[in-house]
Amino acid sequence: MVSNVFTDSNSIDRADDSLHTTNLSTWQVVGRLTRDHLLPRKKLLLGCFGAMMFSAIATGSLPFLMQQAADEVFLGKNETMLYMLPALVIVMVAIKATSEYFATVGQAYVGNSIVADLRVEMFERLTQADLGWLQRTHSGRFVSSFMNDVLAIREAASLTIVALGQNILKVLLLTGSMFYMDWRLSVFAVIAIPLALRVLGRQRRRVHVSATKTFQETGDLGILVSQTLTGIRVVKAYDREAHETERARRIIDRTLEFIMRSVRTKASSGPVVEALTGVGFALAILYGGYQGIHGSLTAGQFMGFVTAAMLMYQPMKTVASLQTMLQEGVVAANRVFGIIDLDSKVAEKPGALPLKVTAGEISFDDVSFHYRDGEPVLRDFSLTVPAGKRIALVGPSGSGKSTVLNLLLRFYDPQSGQVRIDGQDITDCTISSVRLASALVTQEPVLFDDTIRANIMYGSEGASEEQVIAAARAAVAHDFIMAFPKGYDTPVGEAGNMLSGGQRQRIAFARAMLRDAPILLLDEPTSSLDTEAEAQIQEALDVLLKGRSVIMIAHRLSTVKKADVIHVMEAGRIVESGNHDELVARNGVYARLHRTQFGAESTKSEPSDPTDREPRARAAANATNA
Ligand SMILES: Nc1ncnc2c1ncn2[C@@H]1O[C@H](COP(=O)(O)OP(=O)(O)OP(=O)(O)O)[C@@H](O)[C@H]1O
């Protein structure tokens, strides 16, 4: 059954999961958690350990009190002790209870603050990670690390603290008292421990494998949930609900199987230690009893020893099975550290200075770039955008248009050549100053689940209410915003789904307007809209373009015509440049695109007449809405 589980062809194809995990051993993980997260909290930890020590001492004193009770009260008939011993027991139990309370709260605080630290570190790392790396990995995998992996690490950290602070101390104290009482008996009691450790080593490896699979499957479930909900319209339209549910069921079944493998192995580690040490314990009783009959061992000594041995077994079981119990935490930590340790390829040079934008001239000089080795995307690409001018990039799908914007925003750095803004190589400048120089408007407007105001102010947090309203007015958005009962405080819903496409795009324009960057990058902001919505945003687009250096990726004739120069890209190079009429007259790539891509919009009449595009745009819009 398990082998089927491993080889199920319906599992989700994980995008190179090994990329995101480190390969640290149990003790390396414990060492790193101790160094990075436990030692910085050493005062609190010392408090915890102090509380644990009191608890251990109080626990360790109980066998002695038992011994005294047997020897002094029962055999010695000592009445003073009859009253003293219960009082002492109450004091010790009170110390034990109080110190255990503080130890538990302190330990939970440490564990949960490690979770908080790791979540912040991962989030920071993810927001700074290279786009290429992020795009190769499904977001569900990251969500799973945030939700599940860190909790497993917390358990591992708690186990380590308890094992180190409480149980090891208890084991040492109780073993000390056992050896103090009778060393020969003690040797019998601990004789089987080395054998137990060997068996546990094998179990540790089994748990490690199951835990790895469990986390992968849990990540897959996250991916499946997120992609099913994102594509729910297509899932329903293609009648795939049952298929997706079946896929989810298989992943959930596999996860259950792997969890149960871990649980079975871990659950058996306690009994394994118990069975093996029980043999030693039986030998100790045999030897102790023999000594009681034939030797000098008193009943009190024997009872004290037996109490110490019994009290020692539970903490010893915990310490001995620690490696096995820690495996889930180790696997989870390797996944989390894989994210935290990630190096960005786009890095700031030491001593990088902020970009100084004077006029906003952009130039690409002999830029070559590839995402994957051996698959060039831009080849010796050169382009100049004079300050305040608008250029349009057109070209077949995959010709590298979006890549040009990616490089200008430093989402990636080119392998050779330079990208310059006002003569400064942007790889010599700080990343944030380069990104602040541009405002990006994407094909699909990106809105966050917040109010309209927050969405407009995204990236311009210091803006005043008047500035927000002015930006919205310029983007021809103010009137429709005010028509909502809550105005600017209207929530836009997940990804803005409570607004229409045209409204979303105008909010995105208002955001870019408020940002007021000297460079504007447009990734065909009208292509996802139908003709009516497109007509609504043309006016807003005209205001947005005014006075900026603009690179626009254009699929629509109406957008292309707003450019001063049109550059035609093919296979990572500019192959033609000019204005619309020149390029059509040349009868080259542009003319072909004009006929096939946006030319279809205009075959019936005047090319720039947007109403001629209606049937195609409607069809496209209907397809999107399907
Ligand atoms: N993150 C990525 N990793 C690997 N390859 C990529 C990545 N992004 C784009 N590519 C590849 O680079 C090439 C150029 O892509 P790009 O998105 O720049 O083209 P485009 O001209 O903007 O296309 P479209 O008009 O379809 O949006 C394509 O072959 C694409 O498959």
C-alpha cells in the first residue's frame, strides 16, 4: 500500500522542491536553533531552566522522603518524623507545582516567539527573493511553510528545551541518587540503555522519511486548494469538481498514511526503551531482593531505589527518544531554512548609491539576458527612450517585451550589457531607488483585499486625502468611487473582485498617478478590458502618460498609436522601428502583426476606430468571463 502511495502518478509535480530545502542533520538543526533563537533569549531560558531545576529537585527529593517514611516512621516508629515528613512532602509538591507552571509558560513563550521570528524572517526573505525563483514555486508551498513547518519547529524547540532543561536534569539527579544509594543495583537498571539507543537510531531514520513525505504532501494540498479556488470558474465550467475532490482525497489519504507511519514509529520508541530498560529493572529487583534476604539492604533503601528508578524512566524515555521525536522538526526546519538562507541573484553592490533621476532618459545598451541557461531571451538588445517620450514595444508572444520591463525594474539583472537611467547603470544603484523611479501598470490590475483608498495609496503611504482624490480624479475614477455608499472606504474584495475590470484598472492608474514617478511602464493595460471599459479608461490613460518617459507593451492599436515611436521585437531583438504608418508601409513583421493581432480589429474600416474591435473584444471578454 505504501509503495503505491510513493509512486502515485497523480501527485502534484513539485517544482524542484530540493531547491528550497537545506540538508542539516538533527544536531546541526538543534545547534542552529539554539544559536539563533534560544541563546538570544538566554535570560528567559535560564529562568525556565531554574524553574525546571526546582521541579527536578523537588521530584528527586520524593524518593528520599519515601525512604525516610519507611525507615523512620514504619520501622523506627519515629513520631516526630510522622509529622515532619507530610509537611515536607507538601512543601516539595508545592515547589514542584509552582516551578512546573513557570517552566511551562516560559517554554511556550520561547517556542512561540521562535515561530514568530521564523515567520517574519521567511516573509522578509520571500518579499526580497528573486522573481524567477518565486515564479518557479507555487505559493501554496510557501503558505504551507508558514502554517505547518514553523509549528513543527516549535514542537522540536520545546522538546529540546524540555529534554535539555528538565529531563536531562531529572535523569542526572535521579541516576545520581540511585548510584548514591546502591551503585550495583543502578548498573542493572541502566544496562540496556545503549542497546535502546541503537534501535532508536533506526527508528529516527524511518520517521525522517515519513516526515519529509508528510510535509511535501501537506504542501501539495495547499497548492491544490489554492489553485482550485483560483481557477474555480474553469473547474466548474469544465465539470471537474469531482476530479479535483478525488485528487484532494488522494493527497489527504497519502498524508494520513505518512503521518501514521511517523506516529507508529514514534509511539513504538517509548515502549522499545521501556521494554529494554524493563529487563534491567527486573534484574535490579532480583539482585536487590536477594540482597534484602541475604545481605544488608534495608527495605527503606530498596524502596528509595525503586522509587528513583521508576521516576527516572519517564524522563529517560523522553531523552532517549528525543532524536526520533525531533525528526519532524528537523525536516520542517530544513524546509524553512531553505527559504531563509536563499541568496538573491539581484543584489545590491557594496556602496551602491541611490539613482538620481534628472530627466528620465532610459537606455538599454547591448543587453543580453536569459532566464534559463542556453535559452537567450534578449540578444544584444539596444533601445533608447528619450526623456519624456513614449515608446511602444510590439512583437509576437514570447519575443521578450515583458522581459524589457523586468530588467528596467531590476526584477532580474542582465548577464551582459547595461540598463541605464539618466546615464547611470541601474545595477550600480540601490534597488529601491531604481524601483521608485518607475510606476508599473500591469495587464491585469493587481488590487489587494483592502479599501479603495489603501489600494490607491499603495506605495505612496504619506499621501494626503487631497492627493488621493486628485489622483483618482485624474484616473477618471473619483465619480464611480463616490457612487459607492462607503466611497474611498469601500473594500475591493479578494484581488478586487468586487469591482469591474475597468474600475480595477482605473484604480491601478490612480495608484500610478499618485506615485508620480518620472518613468511609466505599461504592460498593455487595456488588453483585458472590453471595448466599453477600454473607452472609459482612454481618457485616464492620456492623463497618466503626460510628461513621463513611457515604455508601453502594446497589443491594441489604440495603445500603439499613443506612442512617439513603435519598436517591433522578434526573438529578443528590435527588428523594426518607426510610426504606425511607416511600419505598415514597410510590409514587414509589424505589418504582419497588424493584420493578425490588432489588424483584425480594423479590417472592416478605419484602423483606429475602436468600435470596429467590438466583436473580437466582446468574444475575448466573454471567454474571460466564462
Ligand atoms: N520567469 C521565467 N522563467 C523562464 N523563462 C521565462 C520566464 N519569463 C519569461 N520566460 C520566457 O522568456 C521568453 C520571453 O518572455 P516575455 O514574457 O518577455 O515575452 P513577451 O514578448 O512579453 O510575451 P507576451 O506578449 O506573450 O507576454 C519566453 O520564451 C518565455 O517563455
